[in-house]
Amino acid sequence: MPMKEFFLSDCPSFENKIIVSSFVVISKQVKPKKTGEPYLALTLGDRCGQIEAKMWDNVEDALDAFDQEDFLKIKGLLNKYKNRFQITIHKLRKLGDTEVDFSDYLPKTTKDVDELWRTLSGFVSAFEDDNLRTLVQLFMSDPEIATAYRNAPAAKTLHHAYIGGLLDHVVSLFRSCDLVSRNYPQVNRDLLFTGAFLHDIGKIHELTFSRSFSYTTRGQLLGHMIIELEMLQAKISQIPGFPDELKTLLEHLIISHHGQYEFGSPKLPMFPEALMLHYMDDLDSKMESMRAHFEREAAYESSWTTYNASLGRTLLNTSKFLKREDAVAVAAAAAAAVETTPAQSPAAESFDTPASERASPLPLAEEKV
């Protein structure tokens, strides 16, 4: 199996160069040029992210050669358009599953999934409410649910969109809820934590995540909240005497966690645990969205990022900004020291001599597509 030599994280080193690499097709559209002839507009992905790609010439043979979620080997020019990398495709061919390593194409959490699962289990085992502890443990001991819960992304694109993202998000949410609920003694911690565990569990059926992240038919038609209500009912039916009132509260936690009608909540949060779950969930998703955006643009010089569609704004990377300010202050101090020094030794004079030019990165080796 040939190794994938170029990943999307390498883009800054190969700007304005011809690349040859393989990607999974996230989306495929056929659009008309001004002349009426078709061109291909693709979104391609690997484990490091996604990139827009266009094929303008010799399109006819490629139109029906592949579908969404297929793997492609492409040759094309990598450049920037409106400050975003894109690929102009010159050649492409469909790859068979045996020609690719699936782990190269789906982003995955860098955290230890087993350790995350143990952390979650530790929180649950400490529940004081027997009904809620039994309920969550029923979910966690179900092999099919547990496997999917440990591997599913928390969303298709907006936040924690990587293998293991759901578990990563929920453990982070448990930790936040643990801290904040200590400041509000009126909050029922077991109820809050159970809501945190259940709020996105339907994503394991709403999303498919074997080749790329997309929606299942059931997920597209019902959404994760409806699926979660069904899953909740199935598990509660296995617990004799589970209180109806507690079931109603859990159902409300599920359907209100998006917080606003315009964000898909049938109901607004109407009790303390529901309100806290919404805000903690919203905070965790937004903080992860920012972190991921900074990571994607780590190689960019600017402290300001490109526009973040999910947050509706550009972002300031304060770490980059403060380092730049520190560098400016150091340079100013050095310049002031030079101006006030009566004489310069040869060694001191060499301080201001230009550094040798760095070797420009070499393009990937040409190879047949």
C-alpha cells in the first residue's frame, strides 16, 4: 500500500507548486462555466482537514468516474484564492479501497480513548442516584453503543469533528459541569451529568463516519434529538420502577440543549440543570471551534484568522499576538542599545548582518496519476 506523502497540513510549504496526492471526496458538484460547459467543484479531505478543488479542463471523462466518499489520486496546482488554499486539478483517478489507508483520511482525536472512557466511567460510578447510574451504565455496557460512542464525531463540521470527538466532547463537558455546578448547590449533579451523557448520543446513528463525515438517511430525516428519545425509552424500559418524573426531566434535557428555537430546540431550557447543560455545551463547542481554527492556521503569520463561519467572525490568536508584541519590544530594545553604543566591535556589527536565505521547500516528486 503506497504511503500518502502529502497532507493538507503541509499546504504552506507547497504553495504555488504542483502536488500529487490522494484525498477522500467530501462533496462533489458539477457546475456550469460562463460558456455553459461543465466544471467540477469538489471538497477534498484527509485527516488534517478539508480543501476546495476545481477541475476546469478535460472534465467530461471525470464527471462519472467517481462519487462522493470515493478516494481520488489527483495532480494539480496548489495555490491561494481569497487567502484560502485551493487545488486546481489537472488529472485525477479513482482509487480502490485496497490502495488507501483509511486512517489517512479521517481526523482522529490525539487523546487516549481508553483513558477518556475510564474518566467517564469514574464520574458515572460516583452517581448517588441509583436510577440514573443504572441508566447510564446500561448505555455504556451495550457493546454496539459503546463502540460507536468511543468513535463517533460530535458533529459533521462545526466542533469536535473527528473520530473520538463525541467522547472527547462529553468528557470535557463532564469536567466543566463538575466545576461549575459546585458554585450552584441547587443543581442536581447526577441529573446534569446524565443530560450531558445523553445530549448527543444520537449522533452515533445520525452520522456516518467510516469514509467521511456525513448524515445517514435516518439522521437526515429525524435528527439526533428524536433518535435520543427513542434510545432513552428503550433503556428505561429495562429498569423496573424508573420514575416517570425523572424520565420527563431527561427528555427535556435532550430536547432543550440547543438552547434556542432557531438553533433547533423544540423547547427552551426550563430548569437549572437544563440551562446549565445548554451553556456548558455551547461553551465547549465554541472553544473547540476556536482551538481547531487556530490549529488549521498555525502556519499563517497573521495573528488574525480567516473568517470562521460557525462563529460568524474572524478570530484573534492571542498567543501569536502576544509573541509578536514581545518580538517587537525585543527588536526595539536591541535597536536602542545599538544607537547608544559608542563603538561597535566586529562581532557586534555582525549582529545586524542579514541571515542567509532559507532553502525553499522542494515540490513533491512528480509521479503518474
